[in-house]
Amino acid sequence: MISAGFADIDAAWWPWFYITVAGVLANGVWRAAGVAIGGQLDESSPSLVLVRAVATGLVAGVIGNLVLFPAGVLAATPAWLRAGALAAGFGAYLASGNRMLMAIAVTEGILIAGILLAQS
Amino acid sequence: MRGVRDALGVPLLVLMATFAGFVGLARDAGIGLGHTLYMVAFIWALPAQVVLVAQISAGASLLAATVAVTLSSVRLMPMVVALLPELRTPQTRRRSLYLVAGYIAVTSWVIGMTRAREIPRRSRIAWFAGVETTLVAANLGVATAVHLLAAGLPPLVSGLLAFLMPTYFLASLWTTARENASRLALAAGLTVGPAVHWWSAEFDLIAAGLAGGVAGFLSLRAARP
């Protein structure tokens, strides 16, 4: 069963089970662990820094994939436009003192401009 | 009630738009409304949800998906460890702590870390539960609406919504990364993940996590004399 994919078992309970194990439990276990060990753990201990680095690297991989292998209309845009828009938005985020709206406005603005220019 | 009001604001709008992008992704992967809402309500962590959807589209096994999601969610533990002392009193029941911890994610965490001090300590758990309930309820509404309407959205709009996710994740990761190890890991994952994706869509994220770990390890080694 552990080697079966989401669409591999044709039963109504299987997708719920898959999401529960690979999603709800796999994710929630860390929040529960945070409550259980809260207070007893030194936040700057090397093992915790390392654990955070693994988690950060994995989510960064998600970001990279969303930018380089997008679905839908974005797949038709050049990769350099998407990467450039994200980089410029991130630059605006840092320059504005971590204002999320600036990151979004700049990223999406460049993306829209790029898409519209390509269509004209 | 104060919690409801404190949850309403720009961060909630950004989160709702980002969730709309996620639902588009889930819908494109062939995931139904019921399963999507179940993910939103009971996972409640966008990166974990995106990882799960990516694993599902890649046809990943239950084991591989579990490993990838588990690795992606470790960062929730230090977030919970950091936030709970702000909210609890010595009398707070453990059950209440597990309950509010179950909905700590980036947006609620930032609100909790910045605003909890303005609330009398004995009301903080109730206040924070109000913040969380508002965020979850609003996004369940967004998820339902977008899943039902997604086919009717202009492709340009759904594309732009989808691109909110990398923007939001990159900015939030940078803000919550407290040490150089995490920043180096961010750069390592950004490059290694897509590079490995060329030949394996199932193990790309695990490779990105490992690359992050190696970068973090090297950074720790370099920091020590």
C-alpha cells in the first residue's frame, strides 16, 4: 500500500487515506512535536538549525519548481521572464523593509507586462 | 471577537489570493472539491499542500509523498515552539495548546508574534483561536468558490494567481529564516530542486531538502572556528 500512488487504488477511501497520511499527519506531527517539547529546546542548537535548513531547502525547491515548471498560461511564458519577475519582486520586498504587497505588485506587474508585450 | 478583527487585513487578502492559486493548481491536478477542502481544513500549511499536490501529480507513492511532506513541514515545529510562550499562561490546558498549535502557519504566526502583546495574557488563547478561525473560514470560502469557478476564470488571471505562491513563499521563507544556514539552504533548494526535477519529478523535493541540509551543515562548520 505504501508504494501505491494517489490514483493507483480504485476505492473511495483511498484518496482520503492518502491525504490523511501523507498530508494531515505528515504535516501535523511537527506542530504536535512543537507543543510537546516546547520550552525544553534551545532554538539555536545545531541540530535544530540543521533541521530548519532541510525544511527551508525543500520549500525552496517547491518555489523553484513553481517558477521553472508552471502549469497553464504561465507555461507559455519564457522562463527568464518568470525568474526575473520573482527576483525583482524579492528585491522590492527587501528594499521596502519586508512589505509583502511590494513583492507581489512588482512580481505580478512585470509578469503582466511581459505577457501583454508578447501578445502584441 | 478582537481576534476576528485582527485577522482581517492585508495579510489575509494576500493569503486568500495565494490560496486561490493553490486551488487552481489542485484542480489542474484533478483533485476534487471535497479532497481540496479537506487539505485546506486539516493540513493548513500551503507549502505542505503544494508539495502534496506536486507528489500526487507526479504519481508518487504514499511513502514518497509522506517523506516529502514531512521534510517540508519541519519548520512548523520551531514556529510553534517560539509562539506558544507568547500565548499560554501556567493554567492553559494542554488540549487548548494542541488545538491552537494545529493552525499555526506563516500568516497566523506573524500576527501572533506581532500582536499578542497587545492582548491581556489570560485572553490570548481565545484571541488567537479567533484569528485562526477567521483565516481558515475565509480560505475555505475562497477554496470552494475558486474550485467551482476555476474553469470560468480567464487563463491570465489563474496564471497570475498561481504565481502568487512562489512570491509569497520566497518572501515568507526569507523573513522566517533567522540564520545564515537557512538562507544558504534557501539558495541551494531553489537551484537543486528544479535541476533534479529534469530527471525525477518524484525525488526532486527530497533532493532539494538534502541540498538545503548540506548547505546548512557547511554554514555551521564555517561559523565554528
